[in-house]
Amino acid sequence: MDHDQHFKALIREFFASFLQLFFADWLDLIDLTDLEWLEQEVFPDPPEGSRHLLDMVVRARSLEPIPPWHDRAGSAFLMAILIEIESPDNTTSIWERMPRYVRHLRDKLQMPVLPIALFLKVGLDGVGTLVHEERIRNLLVERSEFLYVGLPHFDAVQYVEGENWLGVALSALMRIPRDRAVWLGAEALRRLSLAPLTDQQKFLLGNCVEKYLPLTDDEQRQLAGMMPTETTLGIKPVNVTSYDRGLKEGEQLGFQKGEQLGLQKGVLKGKLENALEFRFGDAGLALMERLRGIEDIVVLESMLARLRAAKTLEEFEREIR
């Protein structure tokens, strides 16, 4: 699973909590009861011709008109929110990329776009606005701004003890006192295990803690010693994802049969299981158990494509019958 994919699933599930944590002053603009996540939004990048997938785009209703977009007669108050998840330890590339992404989305969707950068390794001032300007001498040719949140800026202890469950999980990426990392991981997992959440939500949050908590090998053993067979969330250790399990299964099949088909099948099944689990939780895993016996690579690839396009589990099941 790629580094950012964990956050795409996490932020999608806890989008309201994300805004409450870092952008509460924007809550009066966005109708959180009417969201539509846009899948696989492609950004063309001329003149090289390369194409990029934007990280996360959600279409929402604005609770107030945004001129000039909503001055048109009969127009709905629609807007888009773009979230780019940045894992590098610098902000260099996003300064130039974000304005181009916003222009592309605005032109394609024909609605205003609110851009947000989520930095995993850069703290800056915690929460703020970044500005991109293009000038020719004293002439301001273009100016654009975008919101950002830099997780390493924040006090991890404050957030692990807070009441926002997403904040508890994200504390693993915040500023942690060097001698308290093991305690923080154990406390985060303990609190999440008692949270009034679904098993799937606990999985996503616990996955974040175990995957990104900065521990040495000795500290990892200490934390593992506190949960010898399962995490405090009562799930398999989440640093071994379903994709990893599928890849391992594929490697074993490949070596046993002396061919690459086993590897391909295992990886595809791992991807399918991972996607079903993240999107639909236990119901998705139950369906995966029925699909596990499929061995045709073409069928598995087709299922992955259909799953990306499906908005509900029922829709996906109808498509694969």
C-alpha cells in the first residue's frame, strides 16, 4: 500500500473530524451531510504529457453563495475541496503544483475549489495559508493561496489525550517527547480500543498509530510486548496490511509453483481485499471471502476496476454477478 493511501482512507472516513481539528472556522461554509468523493481525478500535465492522480477531491454543497460562481440564476451552491497529502520533508513542489491543480479542477467541475495541503513531515506554523505568486518585475501576474496543516508542529501528548478520535490517531505524526513515544503509542491504542466507534473505524485509526509512530526496534518490541498477539484494538497488527498479506500469499504461491502467475494473483487479491476492507469494512471482507477462490487474473483486474467505479457495495456486487 503506498504511503499516502492510509491517509486517504482515514481522512475520507473522518473528514468532519479533520475539519473540526484544524479548520473549524470553515465549518459554517460546508454542508457535511451532502458529500460526494470523486474517484481517480486525473490531472493532465502538459507539455510533457504526463498525468497525475489528485489525492482527494470531494464535492460538497456550500451553505452560502460563493461569488461569482453562485451568482448565476438557478445555480446550485456547489463547491469542491481538494486535499493533497504531502509526505516529503519539504514544501518545494506543492507551491507550484497546487495552483495548477486548482485551475484544472475549477475548469473541469465549473465550481469554486477550496485547496488544502496536509503535510506529514513538515510542521511550519501548524495551520495557516501558503501563498504562490508570479511576477514580472513589479507586475503581479497571478496570486493564489491554499490552506495547510503541518502535523509535526503540534504537541502529540495534547492530542492523544483529546476527545477528537482522529486527533488521537494523528498524534503519531506530531511532536513527541523522545522518551514518551512508547507510552504515547500504547495510550493511543488503549483509548481507541474504548472509543464508541465501529470496528472499521478503529482499524483505520489504529493502523495510523502503528504504521507511523516513530519507534526504534527496541521501542517496537516494548510496544509489541504490551499487546503480544493482537493490538489493543482487538485486530491483527495493522502494520501488516491486507495488501501486505496478499503480496506474501502471492510470493508463496509463486515460489511453490515456480511461476509468476501465483504472485500476480496474490497481489491482485491483496489489492481487492484491501480496497473492500477500507471502503466497506466487515461487509467488504465478508464478500472477499466469497471471491477468494477466483484464479483468473483478467477477472480479478476487472473486479478491481469495477470496485473503483462503484459507489456502494451493492452496486459492486451487481456489477460482478
